[in-house]
Amino acid sequence: MENLEFLSSTGVSLFFFLISLAVIILLAIFSLKKMDRIRILEKEVRRLENNLREMDEQAKLIVKTDLELSRVQEELDKRVSGLLALQRLSQSLSSTLEEENLFLAIREDLISGLGFSSCLIVLKKEDSLVAPVSIGVNDEFKKMMVSQEGVDFLRFLVGKKVISHKDISPEFEYLSQKINFKSFLASSIQSKDNPLGFLILGNTFQEEISGGALEIAEIFSSQLAQSLENIRLFEEVFRSRQELEERVKERTNSLQEALEKIKKISRLKSEFVSAVSHEFRTPLTSIKGYASLLVQEKFGKIPAEVRLRLERINQQADTLVNMINELLDIARIESGRSKIEIQKIELSEMIKRIADYFYPQLKGKNLQLILTLSSLFVEADKSLLERVFINLLSNAIKFTPQGKKIEIKCEKKDNYVEVSVRDEGIGIPQEDLENIFKEFYKIDNPLQKEVKGTGLGLSLVRNIIKAHRGEIWVESKAGEGSKFIFTLPLAQESKI
Amino acid sequence: MGKIEVGVGFSENPDVEEAVREASIKLRVKFSSTKIDLCLVFFSFSQGEVKKLFSNIKLVLNPSLTVGCSLPLLIAEKKVFSKGLILVAFSNTRVIGNFSPLKKNILEDTEKFIWRLVRRVKGERRFFLCLANISGFSPIFLRGLERGLGRSFPLLGLFSHKEYSLPSFLLYNEDILREEGIVGLLFLDDLEAFFEINSGFTPLGKEAFVDSFSKDTIYKIDNRPAIYFYKNYFGERLENSREYFQRVSRRYPLGFKTEGFPNYIVSSPIKLNSDGSFKLFKEVPSSRVRLTIPIRDKLISCVEETVKKAKFKSFKVAIFFEGFNRFRFLKFFYPSQLEALKNLLGDTPLVGGVAFYHLGLLSSSDLNLGHFIGENSFSLLILGDK
């Protein structure tokens, strides 16, 4: 019985022991699982924390980059704004050529666009300094800058690039105390090597000056110098032009007066010549008539010596009559009193006919006359034109030595005819060429003196050609012959 | 009463008389047979020129009510300009307006001002538009508005703070130009209006928790002085240079996450205190905060997404107020934003301006989100027909 009880109690104990053991094992298993779960969760938390840290680190990196980018962007924005303002300012500066308007164009908003709050421009005017632009600058500083301090400061700035308040020399440090800026830039305004003045750009609030601001100030100061130089040049040109215009006006007036005087004198001369010639002609006709009658012995026989003298009187009277006639013709043509009867003339025919008149003289001197003629029509006074050819051909014959050639050429050029009479005569010295068509002009040459003439022939020729709207000139060299060339307008039909 | 008509005119002419003449040409045609009930005026003229401006508007358009304010920059169509005038004219609309100098107690004065307006219309009210320039604490002003109008009342406004921004001038009828106070307009018509305030700033970095704050000051973030939140990203230099702190905090404002509002409410600390705490321009919106960064493309696409939310059959006018800080980040790219806006709005007149602060309800889709004063964000109001 006791054994049974013992067995029974041992069995119960064992049972409870086993149960407890099982519970312990289960609890251990459960705890281990929980521990695992906690470990996983802890791991997850750590991972999340790491992620957040990484995210924050990334955020720091983003912020750092963005901060740098924004700094660059701000600098860039400032430069863009500055350049835009500078462009507007440059446009305003270059659009005016008046100093007053130039300084009006430098407005506060444009200076602010450049990145500055204040601007002082000081310029040299004769022996002193003036400040035509003063934006945001206190009066005390402005007064100082247009006095001796300004002169010294300008001397300091000359030859330097733009300087900032930090680069200022110790002798000018007092300026920083007088000025109401926290920072400023200064530059001389220089045209080539000539200092015109100086420029100060300041900031009332900002202490730092960027590199961009230095460049902008440099461009602004050179733009200003350029504009001031342009204004100076323009004023100079304008003044010179005004002076020139004045002088041209005065000269034109005096020339006009001189021309009027000449015209008046010429008219008086023509009238005088005309009157005198008329007066001469009557007595001359009488002299020549009486001389002829005496030579013809109508009043009785005359000794041979007397005859010789009378014949000379007769010849000189002829020369005088010719001279008077030519003088009268010149006077008539010059005064416009000569009636020019225009008709269509075929030139080659006229030239051949005139050449025929001179056949005896040509033959007498054994001269060869070459005619190179085109059939061309001009509108001219027949008798006047004949006198032109007669004068020119007779001159050529007179001054061409025996056995040489004379050539008359007639050709069409554009809408006019060019006629030339070329000889192989003694030629005309260069210094006489421009005077040859003047009245009574004679070349100082023994041969010329031998050849008789009134000294009016070429003058008459020139007047006739001019009256026909033509031109006449001579090409010649002493000893090599001469070539007289004249032009006449073509008649309508010949132009086609 | 006929259908509400809205017309817009603008001029970039710096001469007041010329600007009024140019800006009113289209309006005179549009409103040749109807009386202009209200003329909103945004301008950039100096104080001395405003009397002439007002008398010219009166002479040319003769509106029943004229209100307005000066803005540093004006927006019209696809342009931003610094000199000129914008006129927004309303006809067939029921609107009442008033002015108060708000000089003594901002909270009480603002509340009283609203009550005076509301009493005149026996509780009937639909929409409130205000232009304010005050020297007091901005959250108090906002609370004054909410006390008078209710926490979820639709409103839009421009706000200028004399301590933190350029002086702005207020125009109210024939009154002299005001430098301080509020001009309020209560619209009584059933105007279909879409409004939203958003920014487009992108959050980055880990979210932190504001542990300690009071009104507009954050003392501790993640159990450390608030400055450590910025130091984590920008280093020790922040504490020594206030200028650097201002630059950093302006560019990387704090983004606060508010329940129910999908976007982050963005605000820049305006003052760093010696204990490492900093002050916001408005009350701390929530306790979950992240750093935000302005990415130009995101700033622009945010405006596009906002306009797309306005599901109107047709638009009458879009009034867009841009925060000055946000404008600064876009700068030369600003025309791209206006281009994107105009592409979505088509022929709808788009006017507004760049202001330092603007205020309104965060979103017209969830009025319970409350009101907000923004400096890094934009506010958009579109009036149209549903």
C-alpha cells in the first residue's frame, strides 16, 4: 500500500515536473522567438534611422549645393541686371550729342540697375571741377570732390583701372569717412590719355563689391569717356562746319561781287571797243580811200618812193580795218548783240570748201593737208563757223614750215563733234598755252613776231565756239607743232 | 440685378493722367451702359500723385466705390512692371466697403471694423476682400478678422507690415491716402470664387518636431534650441552671422505639415533670438516641420496645378498676389510662370501684384483649414461661373 502511495506520489511529481519542463521549454521557445522579433524590429528601426540619416545627409548635400548655386545665381542675376542696365544706359548715352542730355540720361533707376545706390561724376571744366551728376551723395562730400581734394583724387586715379574703397591709398582714406557709402568704386574718366574727370559708384548698404561690379564700373566709365569725346568731336565738327559755311558764304559773296564787277567792266570794255571801233572805221575808210586814189594817180603822178609809202599806208589801213572788224565781232559776240543764225551744217563739206580757199598758200609753202572727215551735222551760224576754220587753218599755215603736214580731223564723240586742226609748226611753249586765247596775246618768239596778225583771231574763235555751246583748247609743245581741238553739239539727226 | 460683369484695364505709363486714360479705354467701352459699382485700383505711384490718380478715375469711370493700394510690382496679363496702374471694375454687384485706421488695439479694432460692416447688411455676406497696412502683430490682426467673420469665412487680402516691408498706401474713395489701416470690402453676391494659397517649395530632410513654441516664436525643435534645426544643415556659422541666418532662412523656409492640408505651409523665420529661438511672421501653424527649398520648376508647376483645381465653366477674372520672397527666387523666370498661368486661363484677365504679404483662406475646397498670412507663397482668386 505504502509502495502504491509512494509510486502514486512519485508519478504525480514526475507529471508536474514534466509539465513544468514543457512549459519552460515552450516559454523559452516563445521568448527566443520574441527576442528574434525584437532583434528584427530593432534592425528595422536602425535601418530606418540610417535611411533618415542618409536622407538628412542627402538633404545637407542638396542644401549645400543649392546654397552655392544660389550664390552663383545671385551673382549671375546681379551681372545680368547690371548688364541690362548698362545696355540701357549705353543706349541713352550714345543717343545724345549734347552734354546736358547725356547727364540727364544717368538716372537713379539705371544706377540702381547697375547694382549701386549712388553715383558721383566729376568733370574738369576749364580750370575747375564740376559735378554734373550727383545721385545719393551727401553735399559735404560733393563739395569736397569739386575742390582741391577732387583734383588730387583725379591725379591719383589717372592711369589706374577701377579701384575699390579697399584699394584706396592711405592719403585718401579720409574720403571713406566723409562718404556716406559702405563700399564704393572709383575710376578716372579718360579719353585716350586725356583725363576728363572721375566717376564714383557707391553702395549705402552693401559692404562687399563683386567682380562683376568692377567690370560694369569699368565699362560705364569708358562708355562715359567715349560719349564725352563724341560730344566734344561733334561740337568741334559742328563749329568748324559753321565756320566753314560762314567762310564759304563770305567768299561766295565776294566772288559774286567780283563777278558782277568783271561783267560790268567787260560790258563797258565791249561797249567802249565797239564805240571806238565804229569811230575808227569812218576815218580809216577815208584814209584808205584817199591812199588808193593817190596810188592810182587820180590826182596826178606820184614819185616811186611816195607810191611805196602810200602802198604801205594802204596795207596798214587794211590790217587796221581787219583788226577793228574782229574787235567789233568779239564785242558783239561777248555782249550777245551779235545775231547768230543757226542752221544745219554738214561739217566735212564746209571744211573741204575752206581748204580749197587755202590751196594757193598750201601750195606756196608745199604743205600737205590731210583731211580725216566724217559726215556730221552741226547746228551753227555758217559764217561764224567758217571764220573759226579760216582762223585756225590760216594760223596753222602761218606757223608751219615748208614741206610739213597739216591735218584736219572731224569725228563723233557721244553727242557732240570733236574737230581738231593739227600742224607740225613751231608749237606753243607750255607757259603760253593758257593765255593763247586772250585778246592781243602774242608769244614772245622771233618767228611769232615775223608772222603778222591782229592778236584777236584765237580770241574770236573761242568766243564763237562758246556762243555755240562748245569748248576749245590747245595741245602743244614748243617745236613739235600744235593741235587746236574744239567741240560742237551734234545736230539732232546726227545724234541717232 | 443683371449678371455680374468684371473688366480689367492696365497701363505701364508712369504719368498718372496718361495711365488712367490708357487703363480705362477698354473699361469705358465695356461699361458704357452700366454703372461701375466697384473699382479696385493697384498702382505704383507716389503718395503725392495719388490724389490726381483718384480724381482722374472718378472723372473717367465714375465708380460708386473705389478702393486700392500701392504695390511694389504690378502684374497684368503676362507682364510684371514697376510703374503703372491696374483697374479692376465690377458692375451689377452688391458690395459695401469701409476703412479703419486700426491704431489702438488691433484685435478689437479689426473685430469692430468687421462688425460695423456686417451690421450694415444684416448678416448677409459672401466674400471679404481686404487691403491692410498695420504696425501691430499680424496673427492678432488675423484673429480679429476671424472673430468678426468666422474661422472659415472666404477672404482674400493684401497685407503690409510697417516694420518688415516697404510702406504701402491705401486708397478708399475720396479719403486722403492712408499709410496705416484697413480697407475692407464685403461682397454680398453669390460669387463663384476659387481661392487657394500655395507655395511650391519642396520639403527635404527629415521631419522634426516642434516641442516648445508660443504664438509666433519657436523655442525648441527636437528638444534642442530651434536654431539647431538650421545648424544641422548650414553649420555653426549661422549663430555668428545674423545676415547669413536671414539669407538662409529666407531661401529655405520652414514647411509645416497641417492635418487635412496636402501642401506644406511655408514660413520664414524673421528674427533669430539670443537664446536660439526664432520668430515667425505668423503664429506657428503646426508642430511637424521640415526644411523646404525653392526649385524653380516646382514653383511654376505648383501654380499650374492650383489653377487646374478651379473647375469653372468660364472665368471672369483671376487675381494673383505673389509673395515677394517667392518672386525673388523666380526672378528672370517669372514670365514663364505668367505664361503658364495665361495658357491655362486663356482670355481671362489676369491681374495682381507682387506684395510682401498676402492673406486668405488656405483653400476653398476645405474651408476648415483656416486663414493664413503668407510671404513665401502666392494667393490666387478666380471668379467665374460654375
